[in-house]
Amino acid sequence: MPVIMLIIFGAAAGFLATRFMDLRTDVPTTIAIGVAGALIGGFVLRFIAMIGGLVFGFVGAVVGAMFLIWIWQRYSSRK
């Protein structure tokens, strides 16, 4: 089933991309362009999401550590 969806989405994406880029091709070439574009775009977006997730996780860890230090300084300085 995923292969059929890839072909359908690839055909639609290839059709739109060839029209936006003003390229006139036959149907099999349009489908091939769309499927290849879907694969490339999927890999690129997954890579960006993975890197973004790592960066946001790191930022969250730093903010959490700063919050913990703030609490520690606030309550440990009372003697």
C-alpha cells in the first residue's frame, strides 16, 4: 500500500512541480520526477527534523539545568 501511495503522491507532486517549473514532460517522466522528489524531500525533511529535535532537546536541557541551579542557589543560600 505505501508504494501505491508513493506513486499517487509522486504523480501529483511531479505534475505540480513540472507545471511550476514550466517543464513539459510525458506521464511516466512526470511520475518519476515526483517519486524521486518525494524520496529526496522526505529524507531532507526527516534530517532537518532530527537535527531540530536534537537542538531543541539540548536547549531544553540547558534551560532545565539553569532552572535547577537557580532553585539551588535560592534555597541553599539561606543559612
